[in-house]
Amino acid sequence: MAASGPTPKNAPERPLSPHLQVYRMSNLTSLTSILHRITGVGLCLGLLIAVWLVFAAATGEEAFAQAVTCLSSSAGQVVLIGLSWAGFYHLLTGIRHLFFDMGYLFKIQHAETSGVLIILGSIFFTAATWLYLWG
Amino acid sequence: MKTPMARARGLGSSGTGTHHWLQERISSVALIPLFIWAIWSAVFLAGADYFIFTGWLSEPINSVLMILLIILTAYHAALGLGVVIEDYVHHEGAKMIMLIAQKLFFFALAIAGLFSVCKIAFGA
């Protein structure tokens, strides 16, 4: 995909690297990997909301109240719950990436076990945060 | 951080090797405690009104940590989103425009956050 322009007519048939569609996405390792990306992109919205809140507070009392009303609505709460899960998930897979970088957890068994722990952990921390908030 | 081979051969066509990767890791490590602080603060501040929020944010420790959180998150996001764009946007022109646009966007966002925290902290 990197090279642009037409392929020469007499170019030899060379093997292509496996494209995204041919991968089996049902396994846990690829699921946790792509979710790291998706949550990372989603968390950009989290930064936007954080800056919006601080900017509103710098603007004045009325602007801040408006922002808080928005975030306190049921739609706002759903977004915040989703973002908090995305944050915990991205944090945990991010820490796992640091272990990968140091050469650990590469065995399929370890990658899958840590994947299960990350999914359960992210749900646990999200639930604990919101139950504490509402409790 | 360079492999001996890279040092021997120069930097190749990209002109750079591990810089992007290393910056992403360093910012990620710094963001671990900052994220935990952010969640803890958000729980502490839930339901706070304007005066409680600005009072909290003007405490020097909170001002500094909030500025660090915003700048490092924007930096980390620009690095990460850049890779996502490079991976999935294959049209050269669109890719270049998106890469530059997202960098400017996160730069502007960081400046907006930085200025806002300073304004509240200095009580203007």
C-alpha cells in the first residue's frame, strides 16, 4: 500500500503480506490489541472533555455550570462511563505493552491469560469507580 | 537508543529510528500515575460547583499536575493517532493533511488547557 503508481505489466508475481481481512479476529490476542487502538482513539474525546471543562471554568461560572449540566445528563454519563472504561483498559494494555517491550508475556498462554485479566480488570475498576460515586 | 548496525549505516531513508517509539513509551510511563490521579480527582470532585472546582484547581499541586496531564496526554495522543492515520489512510495527500491537522489540533488543545489552568491558578 505504501508504493503508489501502477505496477509494471511484466512484474513478477510476488507474495503479498497477509492483509487485515484474512486474520482470524476471534482470538483474544488480536481482540485486546485492536481494542487498545480503539480505546486510544476514543480517549482523545476524554482529553477534549477535560480541556472543555477547564476552559469553561476559566471562562466563568455560567459556562462551567453549562458544561457540568451537559456532563451530568444521562447521555453525558454514558459517555463518561465509556471513557472511564476506555481509560482503565488502555492503561492496563499499555502497561502490558511495556512488558512486551521488555520481552515478557510473549508466550500465547501468557498473552491470553493477561488479556483475560485486563478485560476483567478494566470492568472491575470501572464498576468500582462508578459504584463508589453513586454509593 | 540505536542499534550498532543503525549507527554504522546512518539513519536510512526515514532519517530517524527509535525517537517516535521512545517518546511514546516515556509519555506513557509518565501518564500512569497522572491517569490514576485524574480518576481519583474526578471522583473527589464529582458534584463540585464552580467555586469548589476552581478552588481545587488553583492549589499549586493540582495546577501543575493538571498541566502535566493535559500536555502529556495531548503529546501521547498526537503520537498515537499519527500512527493510526499512517496505518489506515493510504492516499498520500489525505494522509499528510490529516497528520498535520491532528498535530495542530492537539497543540491547540494543549495550549487552551494550559492557558485555562494558568488563568484559574493566578486568579484572573
